[in-house]
Amino acid sequence: MRYGRLGPWYRLVVVVARPFLAVSSKRDWRGQEKIPQSGAFILASNHISKVDPMTLGLYVLESGRVPKYLAKSSLFENPLTKRIFIGANQIPVYRGTDDASKALSAAVEAIEAGDCLLIYPEGTATRDPDHWPMKARTGVARLALLTGAPVVPVAQWGPQRLWPYRSKLPRMLPRKKVSIITGDPIDLSAYRGQPMTSELLHEVTDLIMAKITDLLIGLRGGQPPAVTYDPKLAA
């Protein structure tokens, strides 16, 4: 991967991330050959820590693609991260506001431009006590059905030990094993062309999350809870 083509702000993040992860983590990377080398696609991942964008971003970059993120709007409010995220052409997500539709429009434009769009369907790091995926939002399903872009599932395990979501600082030592695996594209052909009802969007979202969870089981072992954690019910 030639990082020079990334642009200065994106390249700055990579220059910082690579040595940080080299010192603090041990790679267990699998399935990079399943990352499409051309054309638009949606990469859908579980979200377990503050360092996920670094770990998964570098994994995708070193597979040969440049990921574009849908990122929480709060990251665009801090002066430093705002400059980096805007400079790297990432997409802010404003939930529950008049600007909420802008993220979808920008995401569609990214797909039409042939980009790799990285999405965390849960919207934020899971609040499940054992770090299993929680109830996801339907944006990933809506985007996939609107654009026809393939959805490629990916799962990661280990970043939550390196930088827990509620921790202010990373836990760099001892080095943490970071496992990432990519699965096959999800077959959504049965859903395309149907009216985009709430029921359909939830069904497609649940299918995507089930594929991610299956990959995660292979990384960490065990079984997820019978009832998926729902942050709305826990609030």
C-alpha cells in the first residue's frame, strides 16, 4: 500500500497508528484476501473499543483499499479531530437532527464513487457486558438496498483490551492480541427491489449482524446471549 496517495491528513493518522499498534498489539489478521480490490462495497464491523478505527483501518489499508468512515458527529466538534476527519474526507453522522439525511446522501455518493465504506452498524461501541454485538441501527441496510453495494462482514476481538471504550487512556502493556477476520459478501438478493419498509430494514440489519456475530464466535469462542442487548431498553 502506498500511503502517499492518501492525502496529508489521512497519511498523518496512518503514520501515528502504525507504530502505536506495533508497540501495543500483536496481529492475528485473517481473511484480508476477501476484501474486494476494486469497486464499491460496504464493510460492516462490530464495534468494541476506542481504538477500532485504527486497528480495522490499518487492516483494510494493508489489504489494498482505503476505507472511508461514517463517524459520529461528535468527532467533528473537537477542533483537532475535526480538522483530521474533514481533511481525510470522512463522513459525519448527525443523529436525530435535520442534518441526519446528509450522512446517507454522502454515503451514497461515496458508494457511487467506488469507495470502500466502513460502517459500524451498532453506531457506537457495544454496551453488552461481555462485548457481544448489541442491537444495530438500520442505516447499513438502507444504504445497501439503496445502492446495491455488496456488504462484506468483518469481526474483531482484542481491541477492547487495548483501549476500553470507557477508558481515557490505552492500556499498551503488555501487548494485546488483536484478531480481525473478514467473511464472504452477504447475499441480499432476496431483499433487493422490495418496498423498503421498517420490517424489511430490520430483517436485513439482523442478517448482517448475524453474519458478523458468526465471525466473532470463531475469533473468541463461546456463544452470544439469547437476547441481543438493546441500549434503548437499558436506558
